[in-house]
Amino acid sequence: MTTHEHTITKDMTTPSSMHLQYLYNQYATTYLSFSELYAYEAVILLIYGIMIIFSFCTNFIAIVIFFFGRRSRSELTPFLLNLSVFNIIMTVYCIPFTMTSIIFQRWLFASTLCTVLDGLKTFSVSGVLLTLITIAIDRYCVVKYPMTIKTYSPKKRNLVAIMTIWILSILLAIAWSPARSSPTQEKRLWVNSRTLLSDYMKSLDNYTDTSKSNDYLSKLEYKVIDTLQCLPNKIARPVEVQRAILNFLQTYFFPLFILGFVYLRIAVILWQRRNDVNYDLNNGTTKNLFTNETIQFKKKLKQGIKMLIAVVALYAILWLPMNIFQLCLNLLCFTGTKYQKFCAHPTLIKLLYIACHFLTVSNTALNPIIYGFTNNRFRSDIRQLRRRLIHCQARTPSYLQSQPLRTGKDVQDRPLKQKNTPNTTASKTPRILIQPKYRRPISLSEQNRVPRPMYSINLSTKDVMLSSARHTT
């Protein structure tokens, strides 16, 4: 710190217009408590708090249902569970720290968290993208090679895929470690009221009436404080531009290109097989017992693929504003460009960043709603788990103590119910209503256990191949 800065820090009690004006132009402002925030900043923090709680609850419920649910289990369950875990990591470790730093203009937490924060961001985002890509490739193999995929164990296949996702996510987080943020000490200007400071800076333009500016200055309290800032490791501008472009390609362009190409191939294969089945049905060559199961399998497969495409489309829409904002910030906002005047407004840049960031992180809360709560089997597992919890709460020890014990004597003393005998003297015989017994519909897995009669020998090879892969989803 220079000698001039030492003089500034010591002489904080003497109000001086030149002194405060110099500090305002020299240092950025910061805030010490929630009471110093504007109303819109408090509303932003409140909205983010609600979104964090909602995102954590939806992903936690999805994890519980995928662990203990029965009807919603499928081959995609491990991948969807993995996706919820990465969403919780992003919700807990990334969103609160980033938002509070932007609002308060300083780092409020331990300095070690600043070093770990960027690594967790890269790890969680890479995990989400790699999980979506793995799901798309797995569905493509199921549709393209249904017989070959049956030879591999689903548990081993999913375990290898999930381990690969975690290893690649860790390697990508390590590869981006040179660009991670680091804690730095920085001096900032604190004032007791930003409104008074703004009015005071405006009153300095009026040279004739200095009484108003002196009145504002007497009410202001200000000082230069040492703050902890979590700033990224920035070097030369060409390297920063290269990092921004590489980040855009890694987190947005390449994943969406791969997902779009794979799902387009799946749609083409399903469309071709649909035309082949319709042709065979019209000619009457495949009218056998496998036809209904093949149609059901293809219907379930299409529903699953539609759900996954909705997840990918939501990612493409919500992550696009943040990627465009970062590219424009690194490509256009530098000294010597015609956009320098626009980039010099810190409040406008901050609000644009908050809007883009909110859209990006809201994807973590909406993913479980798409692939979980919109599924009928997932909702039935939620209802079943809720009934189990209510049943367990009702059978507490106090409840059991309050219930009377039934002994053998109580059972003997209980009067027997007399059967209603039909009245033979009546002129009309009463109608006896017999309620039909409810029979649960048989699932496809139970239908396979039922012995079937011998089929006709005239079965096409394509229909047999399709029916053998009817339970791969």
C-alpha cells in the first residue's frame, strides 16, 4: 500500500468533498449487512432462496423414489439418479456462493471455498452433460442392436457407464484448474447509504448551491475497508477469449450436437420399423401373439425418448443466454471498442448476469419435474411411499398402547352376526347384488411367465427380433 493510501485510511473522520469524490472514483463500493441492500436486491436473494429450496427438495424426492420405488424402476433409473446427484451438487455448492458474491460485491465465506468453487461448477456441469450423452447413446444401442444389448448385464453396463461419467467429470475439473478463481484482498469503499451517496454525487454538478452537497456530506459515513474477493485467474486477453470459446464449445455446442444427432438417428430407425410393421400387418403376414407386445414396447420406448428430448431441449433453451452473455462479455467488452460505454454500467451488467444465471440454474429444479413427476409410474410410487409413511406414523407406540387388547374371552363374548335369511312370505324376492372382484391388470413381465400355446411357424425374423427386446426400457 502506498503512502497516499495510508493517508486516506487514517483520515476517515474528517468529511471532505474532494476526499469522498476521490474515494468514489478510486474504489468500488461494497456492503456489510442486508439492511444496506436495495429492495430489488433483497427480492433477488429471496427468489434465489426459494429456488434453491425447491430444487433441493425435488431432486431429493427423485433420489428417494428411484431408490425405494418399484413401479418407476427401469434401465434408466441409475442414470436419472446420477443426474439428480449432480443437480444437488450444483444447487448446494454453486448457486448460493455465486449469488451472494454478486449482490454484496465481496466474498462472505472461507477462502478455501473460493478455490474449490470453480472445480465443483465444472464437475457438476460436466456430470450433467455426460449423463445426458450416455443416456442418448444407451437408447441408441437399445434401438439399433436389440439382440446384442441383451447379452450384456444391465447392472454391469450401467455401473461401468456411471463410473466413466464420474472419472471424466473429475478429469475435466482438473483440466480447468488453471482458470479457477482464487481469493484476493481488495480495498472497497463502504458508505452507510447508497441513496445519499448518489444524491451527493449529483449535487456536486451544481457549483452555485453548495449547501445541499454539504448537507448530504454531513449525513454520510464512509470508510475504505479490506474485503476478500473471489476473482478468476485472468491473464492476457487472447487467452481469455480462447477460454470463453472453449467453454462455449464444451458446455453447449458439442453436447447439443451429439444429442441432436443421436436422437435424430433413433427417430429415423423407429420410423423405418413403424413402416415395416404397418406393411406386414396390412399384408397379414405377422398376425401372431408377438404383435401386441411389440407395439407396446415401441410405445414405451417412444414415451421415454420424448421425455429425454424434453430434458435436452430445456437444457438448450435455459443455457443459451448465459453462454451468449459470457461470449459477448469476453469478445466485446474491452478497452477501445464502441461497446465500452454499454459495458461501463455495472448495474446493468449485474442485472443481465443475474437474469442469465437464474435461467441456467433453474434447469436443476425443472429436470426432476420432467423425467419424474410427469411420469405416471413415478407419481404412483410417490403415493405409495406417502401411504407407507402415514401408516408407519399411525402405528406409533402411543397409538398401540391406546388400542384395547383383544383376548380370547372378548372374542367369545362377542355376539355372532346372524345371516340374513330371505323372507319367503314376501311377495317379491329381494335382489342380491354381488360385487365383481377387482382384478389387477397383468404387466408385460407377468405375461411372460404365463405358459403360451405353440405359435405358428410362419413368423418373420424381424418380428421375433423386435419382440425379444420388448423389456429393454
